[in-house]
Amino acid sequence: MSKALFVEIKGVQFRNKGAYLMLLASLEGLKQLPQPTELVLSPGPNLPYPERARLGAWQKLSYRRGGLDLTPLIGKLPSAVQRLFNRYGMVSERQVDLILEASGFAYGDQWPLRFLQNTAKEVVRFAKAGKPFVFMPQAFGPFKTEDSKAAMRDIIHNARLIFVRDPVSLQHLQSCVPNLPDSVVLTPDFTVGLTARPNDEIPAMPGPYAALIPNNKVVSKFNHADAEKMRADYIAAFAAAANKLAEQGMQCVLVNHEGKEDAQLCEEIAAKAPCTIVQIEDPLAVKAFIGKAELAISSRFHGAVNALSQGVPCIATSWSHKYHAMMSDFGMGDYCVAELSEQNLLHALQQLLDNKDTLASEVKQKAAALKQQNAAMWQRLYQSIN
């Protein structure tokens, strides 16, 4: 048997269900490689040891605080020292053979420049070592400062592959490098093909239900100066949609797709409308629950993907260009609500209710085509690293 590849998957975690789904999709795709692989994860507050251990993951030896990054120096430790660390389940950057960067949306001017620059340095180090650094399908940009453009240029010229999730992100990359290399490839989200897996966390529902999936980031005080008013308007809009669905005889279930911040938002919406709240830890079980809904309203990107990939018509409330692009991939661009208000959400909901059966059929066809594009993406990746 050939030597196993140490594959580090970056940008994933266990708390955010979308990030967890991207981890699972990466692991599923790696199974088709001709050689065996060993998973490597960096420790973090949302990647606790017990859950990493259940996946059999090696721990990445790294240290990065602010502008100080000792990770490459750790990789230069003598081989005997590194083998000693291996006994305790730890590997250095030098021992990692392949990196899959699966953040989803983490590179642009809305995030700290240092994060982008650190990643650029890492990509360059891997290129010099002849090792592939691959960006899995994700959104990018914008890049308006010369410093961010320079860092992104290093990434574009040195990454083995960059899968870009939408045309707007592609334009943001072109603002850094007008003539993009063939290694930059437009391809849709890669969690579409993950198979839902019901478990005993899923509650029994006595009748048809709608899945409502809020997102605290949309109204967070860290992201918005007028967060308090936005939160009130957001809660009012979701409550109005839930009340309308209840009048139609449909149960409304608020699905917590994240953690405690979304849990609080769910409770505030449920106080104003007849909703139950569901928290399911297993991301594939969450997908299974959403897949049985009559329809969904989601402010979480992968909450919407979970619905649409299973033929469930969905309204997405958007805070980024990535939402409209994803909804358009499924033929649902008209159901992406960019300016959220009671009136706008209720209007979109009425349209969806009027056309639900037709939309469900069309979405299933689109999902099947997107799964074929996912398969082609993995083939491109296999060819590029062999």
C-alpha cells in the first residue's frame, strides 16, 4: 500500500453546521483518491479535541498570534523531534502533503488583512515545497486595498487550484489579476451531493412543516452600526412569515443551524409567532430534517443549500453576494430577498406558495446538474495533485 497523504482541511469546524458540512464533503471526496489519506486539523475553540479524535484527526503543530507566526519554524525542527511529536498524534506543516482550504467565505476586505497575508505566505511556502494548496469552492472579495490585492495575487499565482463559487467572486479575483490562470475555476458549492442521514435527534412531526433558519450574523452588533433596529425588523419579518404559514395550516420550525447566538434569535422569533425550535447536532441529520420540510426560509447559506439540494423550495435572505449566486445556481434567484422587511418577505413567501409544486420539480433538476458539476470538480482536483 502506498504511503498515506497527510491532508489538512482548513476553515472548518463543528459548531457551524455549514462549516461541518464542508468538512464532511471534503472527507467524502478524498475517499476517491488512489492513495489513503490521514486527516489533519488545527486545534481551536470550535474544533475541540474529543470531536477531532472521533474523526481520527492528527493535530497540526502551529502557533499563530497576531503578526507572530511560528508555524513554519516548527516545521524546521529536526526529524527526530518531529517523529517524537508524531507519537502523540501531532504533525508539523512540513509533514502535511496537501491542504484543502474550505472556509466558505473568509478572504476579502471585511476580514482582517493579517489573516489574508498569513494565508498567502502559507500558500507560497507550499508552492516552493511542490505541495498542493487547494481552495475548495468559496466566495471571495472584495479586494480594494493594494495590500489585500498583493496578498491575493500571491495566492492566485501559487495555489494549485482555486475553486470560485460565484461570478461576483470571480470578478473580485480579476480585480487583483485581470488575466486569471487556468487554476482558477468557477464551480458551485460542493456540499450539494452530501447524503442526508436521519438519526434519533430528529423530532417526529405530526404534519407538514416549514423550516425557518435564522442567522445572528445578519443582525450582529459586530457587523452593523444599527444592529438593534435591524434585529427588531428581522424578528418581525420572520415572525410575520411564520404567522402566515400557520394560517395556512403549516407548522413552523425554527432550525438552529449554528449555536447559542442563533438559539437566542430563535427564541425571540418564537416569542412572537407559533414556532417550535429544533437543535440537531449532527449536520447530516439537520439536512435530513430540512429535506422533509414543505419549504424553507433561510438566512444561513448552507441551510438554503440543504433545502434546495433535496428539492425543497427555499427563500434566502441575503447579506452577501454569495446568496444570490447560490440561489441562481438552483434557478431560485427571484427568491433571494436582499432587503429584508415584513413586506418583502411576505411577498416572496406568497409567490413561493403559489408556485411551490412547480418550483420543487425545477429545483430537483437543478440539484442533479449541480451534483454532476461537483463530480467534475473532484476529478479536476484528483488530476492536479497526482
